[in-house]
Amino acid sequence: MKRKLRKNKNFNINQKSFHFEDYLETNQKNKKFKNSSISQDRVYLLFFLFFSLITIFSIKIIFVSLKNLEVYNKKNNSSYFTALRRDITDRNGILISRNVKSFHAAIKPDLIKNKENFLIKIKLNFPDLSIKKIEQKLGKGKYFYLKKRLDQNDKEKLWSLGEKGIIFEPFQSRIYTHANLYGHILGQVDYDNYGISGVEKYFDKELKDKKLLNNPLQLTLDTNIQHIIDDELNRALETFNANGGGALLMDVKHGEVLSLVSLPNFNINTRKNIKDKNYINKITKGIYELGSIFKTFTIALAIEKNLVSPETIIKNIPRKIKCSVHEISDIKQFPKDLSVEDILIRSSNVGTLMLAKKIGERDYKGFIKETNLLNTAELELEELGTPLSFKWNKCKLETISYGHGIAVTPLQATATYAALSNGGYLIKPTIIKKEKYQDNKKIISLKTSEKINTILRKVVTEKEGTASLADIYGYNVGGKTGTSQKYGNENENLNTFISVFPSQDPKYALLVMLENPQVATDLIYNYRGMQIKGTRNEAGWNSVYVAGRIIKKIGPILAIKNKEFYDKHVAKKLN
């Protein structure tokens, strides 16, 4: 029984063990299930972490790639280049000055493997460079400049040599797209981009203003007209073998300068230091006795003071008049009795002198003061001349009346002509395009201005006039000639012609000046319908001839741009 019990006990124990083992197995399964769930969570977590990292890195790679692409594009895009100075354009928006990326060529001697071969290449491609100096610098082993301010051709030559020792240093260069054409106006900048002459100096602060970099400085000049006048004036220097010359085209209403040419000129891109006085800006800085063009001022003042009318006859005009130790006479013999307008048309010195005496020194002096003729010329340039001072001593009134003894700039003389022809309003010349212009004071009445314009037209059209070669069909040109001795050199002539057109309602004034022109014996003139050869050396045979050629070419351009001018004066003539 005990055994049985034991057996049973054992059995029970076994049973218990069995159940225990079963319990352990079940628990183990549960544990396995739980461990499996934990493992899956870890996998999901790791997958999420890896996915997040991959996403972050991918986004970073894309961002960096796009950023590098943007930088690359900026480097290759002109907008990335920030100019140190503003552009300069003409009145039509044509570019005439801009900062560009340029290069200096420098040498690192330690990178030049075969120095002898290098020197041979340089000698063949750049014969103007001193090979001896380059060899000495190579020997010192220090970094040095081979050539500064390379043009594109030189850069390509150096690049093709394939030398690692050639270093291209970038810098900002100021280029002038028309080289010689605007040399006397634009001026230049130095190597640090500071203006040193012309417009570049006068407007240096405004041109470097960062807030205005995208707004070009606009001038009143017209590139097409400037080119035509420059070309014609250069031809004139050859035709008449003149030493130099100048031309100025101005709007008589607002003083806008449409063209300013002074010859000889120079290429401002080469940046040479020119000391020859013949290269000065003759229009704004040159001081000259302009001769008979001053007679117009005398006639205008005499009419304005109601002393005479254009038809008034001045009787018994002598052939000569003695003033102090001087003797004043006319080049030609004129009738003893001349009308006031005939005195100007024929250009009589003695007749003009007699009118000046009627005016008197006080009134004449006041008129000269009002016109600012004795003050420094006004324009947005620093290259401006100051007329020579003088005393109103004996005979000064008489000589000034016909343009002797008073020296001014061509700019001032043209501005005064503009005032006489525009209704009497004194203007201030400008080369900067403006939205609004100031009202100016009157120096003569509209009535006097109209009378002067009529007389100036007759100087061109009348048989006895001195400017027949400027009678260009359709433009009603009026004007006055001036032939004088060049100030400071009595052996040289200065021949000048100032014209206004159309004379009924003047819009433009044009000055043409030639220094010491010679007789063009081979030139055939079309003079009043006749073909004749030149035999005389007066303004009417050279400066007037040149002005006529200029007006004939620029007239259509001005007419197209000024519809009122075209409809009123040109279209009627053509129809």
C-alpha cells in the first residue's frame, strides 16, 4: 500500500512535474512571442532611424547641390559682377561708358619650367615688351606683372602659350565704347576707378553711388549726330590742311548739347598722358578772339535800345577810322551808305563801330555783363576756360564791337547766339539730360530776336552775304561768319561760323571752327549754282562750307526727332 502510495505520490509528482514542465513550455512560448514582438519593434525603430537619416542626408545633398549650382550660375551670370561705377549713355540710351571685368598678366617665376623657351614665346608674341627686363625679373624669382590692362587679343595670346606661371589677375576696367568720339567729354578714370577728367571726374560721386548703379547717367549727346559731325570735321582738317577744329550743336531753347567735337582728339581707352596743348577741349576750354560773330551782338543791342531798326540807313561810313594809334578799316570797299542789316550782311567793321558809339560804353558794358561772356564758361565739366580780363580803356568799345580785343570760349559765344535767336532768353548749356529746365532771364525782347533771325538768314541768302555755302535746301539756315587772327599767334587764322536753324523759329545753333585753314585749291564749290574753285581763305569758304555739309546730313535726323520742326519747316519745303 505504501508502495502504491509512493507510486501514486511519484505519479503525482510526475504529474506535477509534467504539469510544471508544460507550464514552463507554455511560458517559454509566451516569452518567445514577447521577444519576437520586441525584436520587431526594434527593427521598425531601426528602420525608421535609418530612413530618417537617409532622408536627412538626401535633403542635405540636394540642398548642397542646388546651392553649388546657384553659385556656379551666379559666377557665370553677369549679374554676379557688381560694377564700381554706373554706366553712361547718350540721349537715346546708347551705351558709351561701362565697367567690365578685365585682367592683368602676372608671372610666378617658380612655375616657369623652361625660362628660355618662355622668353622666346614672349618675344614673338609681344615684340614691344622689353625681354631684357623680363629676364631680369625672372632671375629674381619674385612675382611681377608682365602686362597690365590686357585687351582680349593679348589675353588670348598669353593663354595660348600654355604656361602655368602666367597668372591672370582680375580687376574692373572702365571701357569707352566709342573710343575717340567722346574723348573730350567723358574724360577718364584712374586704376582705382576714380574720375580724373571730364564727366567721369565732374560726376565722380554720383557715378560711384551704389544706390544708383542700375540707373545709367544719361547725357544730352546724340551718338549718331556726334559721329557725323566728327567725320565731317576730320574731313575738313584734311581738305583745308587745318591744324585743328571744333564743332558744337546746341538746342537753343534748353541749352542741351547734342554734339561737342574738338580735334585733334584721342582714344580714351589707351589712357595716355597727353600734354600737347593742341589736344585741349577747344570748345569749352579754348579762349579765342572769334572776330565778326560779335557784330551780331552789337546790332542786336542797337536795335534793342531803339537806336536803329534793321532798315535804318547809316550814312557816310568812312573807309577808315583812326582810334588812338590804331587804324580800323574794312577788308573790302563798301558803299558809303549802308542799312543796319547790310552792315551785318556785308560784315562791315567801320559800320559796326559807328553803331557801338551810338550805344555807348555804359550800355555795351552792361550787355556784355548780362551775357556772362567775361565769366568762366558753364558746363558739367572741369575743363572750362575763363575769358581774358581787360580794361575798358580807349578804343576798347570800338574794337569789341566787331570782335577784336575780346577773347571767349566757343561755348559761350554759341550760348549767346542761342539767346539772341530763341526769343531773348539766356540759356545755361548742359550735357546732362534733365526732366525740367529752369526759366532764364531775358537779355533782349522777342521783337528784337525775330529781327536778328531775319538778318542772319539774309547773311546766308543775300548776294552780298558771307555765308552762301550754308544755304541748305529745306532748313532755312541763318548765321554769321568770323575770320580773325588766332590769339597768341598772328600768323594763324581762326575761321568760325555760327548758324541757327530754322531761322523763322530757331531750334538749334551750330558752331564750326577751323584753326589756321589753308585755301583748298582743288575743291570745287557749288556757289549759287556755279561750279568754282576755291581761291580765298575766309570763314565763308571753309567753316561755312563744312557747316553746310553737316546740316545737310544731320538735318533729317533732327527733323525726324522733332516732329514740330519737320511739319512746320521741312515738310512744307518738300511738298
